[in-house]
Amino acid sequence: MRNVMAIAQRELNAYFSSPIGYVLIGFFALLFGYFFVALLSAFTAQSMQMMMQGGGNMNVNQQLISPLFLNTSVIILFVLPSITMRTYAEEKRSGTIELLLTSPITDVEIILGKFLGAMTLYASLLAVTLIHIAMLFVFGKPEIWPVVTGYLGLLLMGGCFVSVGLLISSLTKNQIVAAMVTFAVFLLLWVIDWISQFTSPTTQSVLMYVSITQHLDDFVRGVLDTKHLVYYASFIGFGLFLTARAVDTERWQG
């Protein structure tokens, strides 16, 4: 565990020793803030209109927080390739991969350390958004449980993307190539449920289950279903397993 934490710390230092960590946090906060203000403005306008018409109160979780989390998942689609692209590609480009692979550290420790480092940066991005959510609790009365499950869903979905990004980065020494291929795979996982609409019922059910966004919907609604937890855990585990095989191949070839 000490080796895993050491590698994770090394990864975090690499992110913040260059502008990439700060740029990603700033970019993520800017886009999240834009979506928050836009949705809050629409929510306020609709609430005022309903009050003038003598209607009931709107549900802040359904009308504001859930759409905000879904929009956040779109931001993640563009941001996470920038987090994972350097994990292995930069090691290969700089030549430090040989030193890492010949050190007394197992492949599993290397992968888990890099995964933990990337996930810590990703969690930092999500932590920035807590300021906006806290404002809703100060001036309103949203339900806490859908907020908790929504963040859990975003964290798990991000873990899936990170595991895929690690795999792709381990296959190339070019960070730009790693980022582009990672984004293409992310996008495929994103739109696969749309493609399923043009297939047979059996294929459609399979593709709908594979779709990474379908499993997020229940989380943002406050539903914690074990089938979604199993899906995300299996996805992350399989991605890290494939990364281990790729790193093992790199070790033997080296």
C-alpha cells in the first residue's frame, strides 16, 4: 500500500508541477458554474411564473440538481482524456517507464497508484462544485440523498473513464494520440444507447446495459441500485485488468 500511495503522490505532483492541473480545475469550474447559473436562472423564472399563476412549488432536485449532474457528465467527457493521457504516454516519451518497470514495484501497484492519482485529481474537480451545491442548501431545501447518490454516480462513471484512459495511454507514447483515442472511446460509450435504437430488441437491451450513461440516470434521481454498482465496479476492474496486461507486455518487451 505504501508503494501505491507513493506512486499516487508522484502522479499528483506531476499534475500540479505543470499548469495542467490548475487549468483543468479552472476549466471545469468555469463550465460547471455556467451550467449552474443557466439552470438556476431558468428554475427561478419558472418558479416565479408558477407562483404568479397560483401553482405549486417546483422540485429543486428534479428541475435543477439532476439536470446539473447530467450536464456535468458531459463536461467530464471532455476533461478526463486530459487527465489520463499522460499517465503512461509521458513515461514512455521521457524514458522513465524503464526505470519504473525495473523498480521493485509490482504492476498492480503501479496501476493502482496511477489510478488513485488520476481519481484524486478528478475528485478535486468534483469538490470544487460543492460550493455551488452548498448555496442551494443555504437558500433552499433540496433533498440531500439525490445529491449524495448523484456525486457517487459521477465518481463511479469517472472511475470507468479513468480505467479506459489508463489502458489507452499504456499503448502509446504520444499524449495527443492517447487523448484523442480516449475521447473517441468515451464518446462511443456515451452514444451507444442512441445506436441501440436502430438494432434488434436483443441487441438493444445489451447495448443499453453497456451504455455508461444509462447507469448514471438512477444515481442522479436518488436511486441506489446494486446492478449499477456492479456494472461500474466490473467496468473499472476490467479496464485495470487490461491495463495490467498491457503493462506486463511492456515489461517483458523491455
